[in-house]
Amino acid sequence: MNDMHLIDAFVEMMSAERGASPHTLAAYRGDLGDYAGFLTARRRNVLTSQGADLRAYLGRLDAEGLSAASAARKLSAIRQLHKFLIGEGRRGDDPSRLIAAPKARRGLPKILSVAEVDRLLQTAESEAEAEARSGGGKRAARRLYVLLELIYATGMRVSELVSLPRQALVRDASYLVVRGKGGRERVVPLSDRARDALIAWSKTMAAGKFLFPASGAAGYLRRQQFARDLKALAGRAGIAGERVSPHVLRHAFASHLLQGGADLRVVQTLLGHADISTTQIYTHVLDQRLKSLVEDHHPLNDRTADA
């Protein structure tokens, strides 16, 4: 019995015993047919394949640019086929047993350049000053400026930022006590700009629990409102709105610190990451900095230039 006959038998079983839909059955047949074709080119079949063949197949899928999710779906179909073959007594081992499922590549975080963040801050500050000079009761521009200064100065999560209680202020606003995921507290220092903006903001506020109060049920500014205001500000600053979000500014904070020479462990602490592996999405920044250091300071580079 050739591979396609075995695959057809498996698909029939999935239909009769498990009630798989026609769409699912067609997907099984297509995925397993592709696998069988790969094995044929290697002079193997589904009864003689080994773990090395399956790893090579997954490697080919990756080289072709197939997503990790799609490759994992194909591997799932292959696993089920081999369990079926064992159950039918067609083979005694499962070559897929020790094969790990493909994992999605973690994309690099989107960030803004230092110049772009500076442009955002300058635009926000100018609008806040104009609002203050107008003498009206509006404070939206001033609030946005303070939020922007704080998120770029600290790298806080947007949920941590908008829900800051007044008691988070420490030492005349030199530090903030931030309550992060899992209720874990951390102390984050403030830049002079962020501290001055926050002090000026707090002087305009009535008594209350939160630094950024709002009339909603939670009592503080909704993060969606901050995100909308930020995108609108980006447009006025000449930056595409889809490139800017509170989370992008958190990434910018971390990346710009690392570009400036900060240690990865320090950035982990400031971001409130429980595990250093989460912070390691920024290692591309470290790699680029190390490359620049070698290019600028390695003696062989000087020798090459002299030659």
C-alpha cells in the first residue's frame, strides 16, 4: 500500500470515527500529501521515515517562509498519521514523538527614534503651554504632555501609568512607586523634565486618589483615551499615527537606554519584567552597539584604515 492509500485510510478514519469536517479532512489530505512527497524525494515513505526526515521537512517549511503556526499544524497532522499507523500495526515506532513543535519568532519591538520622541515632546509641551496661557478650564493638553513625559522617562506600562495613585509620588517626585503585574512594586526614578512636569500638574489638581482622575467607573483615565490622544498628537507632530502608541514609547524607553549603554538587568528592573528572557527582545540593540564598539575601537580596524 503506497503513502497516498495510507493517508486516505487515515482521512477516512478521521471522518468516520471523529466526525472531522470536510474542510478539516481536505487540510489533512493536503498537509500529509506534501509530507509524503517530501519523503519520496528522500527515498523514504511514511512507514520508513525517521526523525531526521521530519526535522528536514520542518526545515524546508521554515526556509520557504511558512509561519510557525502553519508548520505546527502540519506537524500535528503528521503526528496523528503516525499514531494511526501504529494503531493499525503498520509500524512500531513514532518518528514524530521527540520532534518539538515550531515556535513563532518573536518580532522585534517597534520603536521611534530619539529625534521623533523629542518632536512628540516638543509638540505636546507647546500645546500644553498654549492651553495654560488661554486661561480656560481645559487641561487635556497639559495632561497629555505629563503622560508623555512620564511614559518615556520611566517605561511604565500604560495600565500602570494611567492608574497611578497620588501616593506613588516619592521624595518630591524624584521617584515613583509603581505597582506592576502580580501586585509587585518597583521604584522608578524620574528625569528632571518628567519631575517638573508632574509637580506642575499636581498643583493644578483638586484633591483625589489618582494622578490622572476621570469620571469613569475606575476613577482614572482610560488607557484607550490616552492612546487616542497620543495618535492625534503624533499626526500634529508630523509622525504617522499608526507608528505611535503607549507601548511603542515603552519600547523606545528601553531601546534608547540600551543604546546609551545601560545594562540589560537595569532595564529589566525598570520595566518591571519578572524574567530577563522577556527583556531580551531588546538584544538586537545590544548586538548593534557591540558591533559599533568593535568597528570603532578594534585595533585591526585602525590598521586597515592606515593601510
